[in-house]
Amino acid sequence: VVEYLLLLQKKSETEPAAMEILLDSLWSLQYMVPSIMYSSAGTVTKCTVCGQDSQSSGECTTDTGFGSSSHSQLAGRFTHAVHFRLSTRLALENLQKHPLMSQAQEQVNQLCSTSAHIVFEGMVAKRLEALFRQGDEFASGVEHILLLQPGSNGGIGADVFLEQLAALAESSVAGGIQASHGAVICCVHTAATHVLMTRFAAAQQIQQFLRTPACAAVLQQD
């Protein structure tokens, strides 16, 4: 699948109610644009990294009222996020060219001072419920985004390591509902080459995941 994350920073003068309407309209595109398999939207609640040259990894958390969603780069920069899941890169292109998406982008330009996106090719279980995120567990929750960029070894073995990290996130140790991971297609303002996006039921589970030795080593640039 292709995971498309739209990051937004609302203007200081934009009312919260206006942002809620914008998020609702973006989230609702899943019912009007055939190429969208699933979408969600929410508020960025925490960000501890990502856009600086000295960083090799970053992690951030989004609380979502509609479903699941997203992340950001520089601490405090992005305030909201929208997540679209699509089947292929062609489906992504169709979404970006769709008239309804163009209309939504006009609203984004009016209400937000900054917008950016992260796109990566995700790997998830090949089951309909997993692909389309069906089930009560996806009604609301917290999405954690981990951005990785190559270290001194040039990223050798990154795919295997990310697969193992995703399995850890979904294990009983961390309790993640679903982990999607893969190589970056487009990631602005950062040199990240891989992304791990994990859906959790509660923020406390994220802390359990971050305390695992493997994840802690990544965040410490080990």
C-alpha cells in the first residue's frame, strides 16, 4: 500500500472550529474519491524530532478522533495531520489530481500557514480487515510515526531491521494494533528514507514501545 500523510500547521488566527471542518472534509474524501482505501485525521500531540541535519531518527504522535493519523518534523511546527491509504502510486497520483482534493487544498491554503507531506510504501498484512483498517479498534486511537535516515553504514539492512521493529510494535510487548513500514517515496524537510507508522489504542502503549531496547537504540542514534 501507499501511505500518504498530509501535515498541517494552522494559522494563529484560524479558529479551532474551522480546523475541525477542514479535517472533516479531508477525512470524508474516502467516501467520494474511489482511490482512497482508508483515511483518518487528528491533532498532532507530540513531536520530538525530525527535520534537523544532525538527527538520524525522529518520532511523533497524533491523537485521532476519526481514525488514525500522523506526525510532524520540527517540534511544534505541525498542529494537525491527515492520513490517506491508497493501493498504488497511480492511485496516489489520481488522488492528487482529483478536483475534490484541489478544493480541499484551497481550504488548506486559507486556514494553514504551512503544509507538507510524507509518502511511503507501506507493508501490512494482506487481509481485507487490515488493508482497509476495518473494526472497532480503528474507530479512534493514537498513531505513532518513526522516521529513519541512514547512519554511517549507509542504510544497509534497514528494510530487515524495520520489519523486525514493526513486529515488535505489534507484539504483546508494545500492543500495537497495526504497524505499516517501508521506504520513503517523498518526505519533505528531512533526509528520512524509511518510515514506521504504528497504530496504538492508547498513548501509554507508545511509551512501552519506546522503552524497548531496539527502539531506544534507534532514538539514541545507535
